Amino acid sequence: MNGIGFSELTAMQQALDSMEASVKLRNQARAERRAEDAERAKRAFQEKLMLSANSKLELDGMSSGVKGAQDAVQRDQLMAMMMAGF
């Protein structure tokens, strides 16, 4: 008998099974890393979005304060002109 024996076939099958399991584990690890990276990127984007929204609110508040001050100056100038008889 010059063919491959049963024990050799069993050993080759075990080697193939082991390689297959290794490839599956590597693919699973890659998929988990990609998911973790995507989650980190999502959190970073959401944080930047929140910071941007806070900055906009702060700028809107400052703008409103400046506009209010300008309105007060105009009102005061109008009152002074009315008192002066213009």
C-alpha cells in the first residue's frame, strides 16, 4: 500500500482544522478592532459636535450682549437728542 495512511489523513485534517480556526480568530479580532475604532471615532465626533454647539451658544450669547449694548447706546443717544430739543 503506497497511499496515505489513516493516521496521516487525520493529522492533515487536524492541521487544516487548526489553520481554519486560526484564520477565523484573526478575522474576528480584526472585526472587533474595527468596531472599537468606529465607536471611538463616533464618540470623538459627538464630543466635537457638542463642543461646537456649546461654542455657538456662547457666541450667540456674546452677540446678544453686544447687540443689547449697542441698542442701549442708541437709545441713550436718542434720549439725549430729544432732551436737547433736536
